[in-house]
Amino acid sequence: MRCPVCDGALQDVLIRDLGGITADITWQLHAGRCGEHGWFQTEVVSRPPREIFAVTRPFGAARRIVVDGREHFSFSTSWNDLPLQERRQNVDPLEATYWQTKPVSS
């Protein structure tokens, strides 16, 4: 995961298994901090994440980020933009190309 605002590498990266919440599917929380834009996190549940959220801290509350006068609370990933048929295929949930976010600045 990279910063969805500046595409910079994240620091203090945390990957935490949340356990087998649903049947035998392992849920994970992925979080990291951008020195300029703060903390971001997402959940991975056997598929790449659909959104990356700005948060106050790992496991914390969602927070707002203003970029070019527009508010953002979450950032859609490229996985979310794939046609349904492609999202039904088995893929590596950690494949970096699925985690890319759309640019937020103009």
C-alpha cells in the first residue's frame, strides 16, 4: 500500500491478522503512515481491497483529507474499477496493481 494522495512509500507499516472471522477466510488489516498525509488503512478479505481509508491511527476512526478543495474519506482502488467478471476470478489479494488508487489532485 502507498499513500493515496502523493503515492509515496508508507512508514510504520502494520499488517495484522484479524483471525478467521468468516468460515476459514482470514481477514487482515493493512495500515501505514505517510509523513505528510497521515495514516491510511484497509482490510483484505481473500480479495484485494476496494477502498483505502484515511484514519486517525491504525484501528482508529476515519478522518477527512482535503485535496484541491475536495474532501476525501476513502480512496477507490483499481480493483474496485474492474468489471465484475474479472473480480470473480481467483487473484493474489496482495498484487500491488490492484491496490493502486486514482489520482486525487488535478
